[in-house]
Amino acid sequence: MMHRWLSMWRRCYLPDEPNYEYYGARGIRVCQEWIDFRVYYDFWGDPPFEGATIGRIDNDGNYEPGNCEWQTQSQQNNNTRRSRLITWNGKTQSIPDWAAEYNIGSRRLWERLKRGWDMQRALTTPCPKGYAKELEERKSENARLWAIKGHLYGARSRWRRGHRLSLHSQDLLAVEGVELTRNAQLNVAKTKNVYADKQNIKNAITKMRQEGMTIRRISHELNIPKSTVHYFIDSH
């Protein structure tokens, strides 16, 4: 519970936290009552079931008693901005939940909908693999690929988050077609003073935001902390 409490505060108030962009930068805050961990723990107690998570009911709301509840991981996944909810016959669920209810593979359901099938046909047409079997095969395949390419996946994740990469990670990504090479990273030292002037930084950040770049990507491109990017955006 201490770990949950600390993680909640970090992603809401620490700009250098990887998930700050999706919480603190969006205005998500923690209520005053939960400043004290003892009050927080007295409110929640211990997790009521294995795998229980504390989730917000309104994904755009704050961490506060009226907007938080114990949830399963599936509920948490459905409450993210990435989750696609579909309403059919007066019922709203995510694609995995619809797939589980009708015992068809969630990927198969997603592919059917992408091809333009209506919900009735997509859910009731027989599927060679049930929901549980497809999920088990996907987990097995993911584990196999991670054992082979885990180091590459980690480097790619750090790059997407705008983190500074080791020379070895740069070379790994270069092989995958990402335009980040050993020489490019070494050249950072030669160009880091280009944005020494505050106005130059501000102009560069403004232009990148207009082009739709994320905070993390801007931080990576300019080789400056995400907190600095937030500072110039807020001041603008």
C-alpha cells in the first residue's frame, strides 16, 4: 500500500516520472486527505482480493474518495484512454470483454470489426479459437519473443519515452530502422549549446508542439528534461 501511495503522488507531481504526461500534465491531482499515508491506509485497508488495484472511476478526475474504488486489472484496462468501448444492445463494454462474453478471440473480434462486420455478425460467427485459448497462446508467444528480444523492446520503450539511451541501445535501435545511431548520440555534445538561449528553446518547443510532438519526444529531441519542456509550455 505504501508503494501504491508513493506511485500515485509521483505520477501526479513529478515531471520526470515516466507517466507524468498522462496524469500530472493533464491536471490529475491527489486530494488533501491523502497527504498523510496513515489516513490513506485507514481509508483503503489491505487489497480485498488478489490482483486488486485502486482505479479512478472518471479517468479525467482526481485521486479522491468519491472517484476511486478497488478494481480488477480488466476494469483498469477498460478505464484507460486507449481502451475502445463499444455499445451494442444497450450494453457498453471493451472489445476484450465482449470477446470473453461470447467466447471468441479478442484479436479475431477486433479484426472482424476492422473489416466492417457489424456487431451481431462479429460476435455470433463461430471462431476456431475460444477467448481463453487465444489469450493463452498470446501470452506464450509474448514470453517467447521477450526472451529473444527483451533487450530490444526495453530500448525501444525508453526511446519512445524520450529517455537518454546508452550507445549500445542506440545501435540496437539503428538496426531496427530508428534514426538514432552511435554517431548521432556522440554529436549531442557538440550541439547541446544550440538551445542555450531561453528564447531559442521556447521557439523550438512551440514549433514541435504545433507539429504534434509529445512532451517526451520533445525532451529527447532537444536533450533537455521533460520538466523543462513543461516549464516553457506553461510559461507560453
